[in-house]
Amino acid sequence: MITSSDLVRQHIQEMPPYQPIYPLDVLSEELGLRADQLVKLDANENPYGPIPEVQAALADLDSIHIYPDPESRQIRRLLAKHHQVPEDSIVIGAGADELIDLIMRVVLDPGDTLLNCPPTFSMYAFDGALNQAQVVNIPRKSDFSLDIPALIEASQKYQPKALFLANPNNPDGGILSPGDFEKLIELPGLLVVDEAYIQFSRNDASYLSRVEQHPNLIVLQTFSKWAGLAGLRIGYGVFPRNLVPMLMKAKQPYNVSSAAEAAAVITMRNLQQAQTRIDRIIAQREYLFQELAALPNLHPYPSRANFILCQVKDGSASQIKDQLRKQGILIRYFNKPGLSDHIRFSIGTEAQNNQLLAALKGLNYENSAN
């Protein structure tokens, strides 16, 4: 007799599941605390949320019974004007996550090689496995910079279809240097630069304007972080124009909801207000970095994103996370090669950051020692 597991593709049965971050209502029930008592610094979300005009526009949205525009023309038009790129080079996705998977579905045949540079955003390897790619990991150096000679050697050896890089990188917040970019763009295959956090680098580190110059370059951005729209799921990519029809053919026709597009449109029309919130996050990042650097048991890494990664020099990263969790302060703990003794803090409001610092100073490090 055939069972349901017999019907599932073998490589999916063998894949480990992706570990998502849970929302406030789930965490509130689990910890026995009200949602407003939680300090959620574990998912790089914008603590200020969207600008007020977004909330008002969503309340007035009267077309949710109608399918959304499958080409997301309103937001593409605004993004094209803002970035000064052709409108037909832009594809909109349900977050940049959808576009990462879409690129792989369109480009990769089973067995094709995908280069990945851990520690980095884990969805690159996850989606690679989902699409039956041969994921070749080229680990970063101890300071999280890229190992360029190893990447060049791997490119010559494996002839990869694509290399995915986060800029700034998650989890350390470092940027892709111009020198490294110039070396990597000359390699065969696609270079996909994921700029989910680029607005916190004041945009001077972005490679989006270079797409028209390079037929193998894709740059992704998202409204999740800087615009506070993570719950609505809307991101975009700027692509070589001859690739766009293939992506549009393969994507789900109504992948971006009317609410998500409306929120993104209103945000783009009120960029100065959104920039004010970005500036507050950057200021709090600099403040939090200085305060964390003064703690004897933590080593924070300079960040150009809306989070700070710290190496735990004395004690257990896991137990620090658990002690903070009991106080309703949620942070990210990593247990993987190169990150087993690291924790990451999203940048919160001034009050949230001060609550985190007070809790860190009051931890019982003797009990958290390895």
C-alpha cells in the first residue's frame, strides 16, 4: 500500500526544515507574558513599524475582493523612477525570499552548482537544496570577509550557475567591498547580491545601479526591514532585462497582495518619513555598539545593517539567550560552524536597547559558563 511519504520527492524527505522566527502572539503564549512585555530583537524587524500613512491606506483599501495586478505596475513604476532603472528590469516578489527561490527555479537544473559563503543567510542553501542544486560552501574568513581566492578556484572547478551574496551580510553586517565585487562580477554564472539591509548602510554600498552594466548581475532589495513591512511580504529585484520575461513566466501570477503593494506605494511616496526612522535605527545601532563593546564578555562586530553580532568571549551563548528569554528579551543565538559562540541583537528602540543592556549587565555569567 502506498503511503503519503512514498509520494514525496526523496530530496525533500531528506532536507532539514527551515527554522523560522515565531511571531509575538505565539511567543507571548509560550512565555506567559503579554505581547507588550516582550522585547523582540531576534528577527531584524523594524521596531517602529510602517509610517502612519501606510496604516491609513490599508484601512481605506476597498479592492481586496479583486485580484491584484499580476505585474505590480504601480510599485514598479515608482521604484524605476527612484532607482533610475528601466521599469521592465524590475520584478516584484512576496519578499525577497520568493525571488531567491524564483531565480533558482528558473536558472538551476538538478545537479547544477550553487556557490554559498557561510556564515550567511541560510535561505540560499535551503532553496538550493529545495531546487536540487549542488551547494558548494566557501566559508568566510574569521572576520566574515570573503575568501576571494577560494571563490575563484571553486568557480573554475565547479562552473557554478550562480553565487549568492548578502550585502550587508547576515549575520555580521559587513558589506561587499568594491574590490571584491569587481573580482566576482568577472566570474562565470550569475552574481546575485541580496541587499535586504542596504538602506541601513545609507545606500552608498549598493550595487543596484550596476545591473545595466553587467548581464550576469542581479540585485535584490526588500521593504521588510527599512519600511517595516515584514508582515506584508514585498520585495523586488533588478534583473538583466532579457531574464525578466522568464521570471514573469515562472512566478505565481498574483504573488503580491493588493495590501502589500499599496503599503509599498505609500512608503515610496513618503520616503522622507521612512528615512527618519532609518536614521533613528542607525543612531541606535551606533549607541548600542559602543555600549556592547564596553561589556567584558562580548565582542561586537561593526555592522552596516540593523543588527549587531557579538562573539561571547566568556560564558555560553545559548545560556545567555535563555536567561534573556526568561525576562522576555528575545535575541538570536547561532549554533553552527563559525558561529557556535555568537549571539545577534536586532536594533530596537532606545527603550528596548536600554532594557537589553540592563539585562546583559545583570546576567549571572558564572552560571552561564561552559
